[in-house]
Amino acid sequence: MGKETKGTIVLENFNSTANLASNPGFQSTLSLGSKDVINEKAYNPFEHRKVEHPNSTIGSLVHLLKSSLGSGILAMPAAFKNAGLVVGGIGTIVLGFICTHCVYVLVRTSQEVCVEAKKPSMGFAETCGAAFEFGPKRLRPWANFVKKFVDYALTCTYLAALAVYIVFIAENFKEVLDEYAPDYKLSVETYCALTMLPLVLICQIRNLKWLVPFSAVANVFLVICFGITMYYIFSDLPNPAEREMVASVTQWPLFISTVIFAMEGIGVVMPVENEMAKPQQFLGCPGVLNVAMTIVISLYGVVGFFGYIKYGDSVRGSVTLNLPQEEILAQSAKILMALAILFTYSLQFYVPMEMIWREIQHKISVRYHNITQITIRTGAVIGSVAAAAAFPDLELFINLCGAIFLSTLGLLTPAIVDTVHNWDRGLGRFNWILWKNVIVTLISFVALFAGSFISILGIVENFSKPPVLEMAANVTKM
């Protein structure tokens, strides 16, 4: 390093910093202060999403609106019949806020656990499982069970809802065609069977992006039908004082289950958010979720409130069925609404098909994927048509599906997942997150148990009527 020259020491290659690692004989494994560690960027799931056909923000809004604005909006007057004008109006706003909040906490939880799991996106079931996996240690072994449970429950929920759609389409077509062919009246079950071919064809579309045009057309049909329906509702509107302000408390669970069925699109939310080009615009204000649900709640409240004033206790499971059967304008509304629900069917079908295919695709050779998809999709449509034909009572079907399935997945599951996810992260001041979720859980239990009991009681009473018993006796003889 240094050499001596006539009493003077000259230092060569002197540096103020020790470069120990440059010596091959010294390999330090310490990384304290490493720039890579200090400056490591937090995982951003949005930056790692690679969607082959991403949806625009407007396209996502259309999908979300279509998933919530289905046949349920026309069941709202029947829901108000079970609550009364005052309870129905307040209850629609409250339940709409709760449903929106449950969707919000589910999406927020999904985005947060994606960061922890370092995954670009998660579906509904994956989110629920991950919340347990990264939650309290005692609950982590339940992660896989929760994921499987939500998967199967979602599949059952949407297959049941698809059967409701078929009954709705069949009854509206029957109302119109019976007027033009009174001597050849077909049963609702026959009309259910006739929907099979178009539904099988439209359900072969496998990409959510290509369903946007169907959703757009369905929304146009829906707006036209909505306008015609409101025209009839506001024509010669009776005095609101003639209607019940507060219905019997025993009927409120039917109101809750019907509203939940009408508003909840919980299974479509995650696929829509996952396939957005700009997913950060889904939550927040205004955000896709808030805009969509504000429109949904407003429309549901208006249709339910004034529809009940117009038709009172005679209102049917779909208010379009109360429109004059002999008038062309009313007939066009029924046909347009039936077509709108027909196009909506494919969007709702996307959810159970995605889950079924995820479970079985790895068990099937790639060369048979296409034919397997066609077979499963066709079989699922045939199954839902068979279920609709076996149980064609629209109002009771809606109440039962809302009570059993959507109260569990739309309210109870997000409340539990939100609680588990925040248990170790903090439940807020005075544990307000916990208490809020307890209230949501209680509402879901009311809809689940009381709603199911009253719906099943109605089914039993309906089956006990003489015409039904006579028909059942004839079937037995055959």
C-alpha cells in the first residue's frame, strides 16, 4: 500500500470507504442498508393484471347495472305489498345501502389480500379463502373449506336465479301469445321448454367482453319497458291512502328476501372488477360501484312504491303481468322485458360456468376442452329449464331464492369475511366494524330463516289448493 522514499511515506490507492466485498476472500452476506431492500416497491396487483380483453369503465358499469337490473326490479311492487308504503320505502334505501356496503367490503378485502398473497386478482371464493388464510392463526386451517363452500354456494345460487329468469320469460311470453291464440293456450312449463334453444346458443359465448353488446341491448329494452310500465302505473293512480302504510311484521322477511334477490349481483361483481382496464375506478367516489347502485336503488324504490299504489294487493310477482293483456303497448313491454332478461341470462350464466370450469378443466385433456365446455353449458341450461318447469310460481320462487341463497352470500358472507380480515388489523374505535357486521349478520339471519319459513309455507298452501291436488292426482294415475 505504501512505500518509503527518503524518509517520506507516500500512500497509494487510499480510499475513505472500505471496499471489503471487492476482496474475493471475503464474501459478506449482510444486506443491512441495501438499496434493494429499502427501496423495494410494494406489490401492486393492478400493475400485474394481464387481461386479454379488458373492459372499459363504461363497459363495466353496463355489466354491473345489468346484473342488478334484472327481473327483480319488476318484483319490487310485490315486495312493497309485504312491507307497506312507509316500511317499503325506508327499507329499500336501507337494504340498498347495506347491499352496496357488502359489495364494497368484499372488493376492498379482495384488493388488500391480493397484496398479501402477491396475486394480481381474486374471485369471490378466492377472496373469502384468502381472508381466512391471512387472518387469525386459529382460523387459517378453515381457508380451503371456506373457499370451496363459497364456490358451491355461488354455483347453486346462480343456477337457481337462472331458473327464476326462465319462469319470468315464459310467463311474459305466455301473457302475450295467449291473447293472439286463445284456442291454443300453452302452459307455462311449455314456454319454459321453448326458451331452451336460444338460451343454449347465447350461453356458448365464453368471453365477458363479447357479452357487453347483449348487456347494452338488454339495457335499452329495459329502459323502454320501464317507461311503458311507468306510463301504466301513473295512469289513473289511486290515492296512496288506500294502500297499507305498514304491513304485518310477519310479512317483512318476504320483503327483505325479495329486495335482496332483486338487488344482489354479488357473484358478478368480482369478475367485472377483475376484468376492468382500470380497476382502481371501481371503488371510491363516484366510482363504478357507487354510480351503479345509486341508479339501482332509485329505480327499485320508484317502481316498488308506485307499483304498489297502482295495483295494491293484486300485484303479481312481476308487475308487467298486471299490465292490460289486450293492449299492444302493454304487450310490447312484456315482450321487451322478456327479451331483456333473455340477454341477461348469459351474463348471469358466466358466474356458475366460470366456477364449474375452474374445478374440472385440469382433469380434462386440452384437446377436449372445447367439446366439454359446449356439453357442460348445454347441460346447465337444460337443467335450469327443467327446474323452472317443475316450479313455475314466480313470486314464491323469487322469495325462496332470495331467502336461502342471496341472504347468505350477499350479506352473511361479506360480513364474516370483513370481520376475519380486520380481526388482527384492527376493528376500529369501539370495535365499530365488529358491531356493524353483527347487525348485517342478524339481518341475513332474518331473511334466511324467517323468509325461508314463510316462503315454504306459501308453497305448501299453494300446493294444497284443489286444482293443484287434482293435477297431482292425474299425474299419479298416469
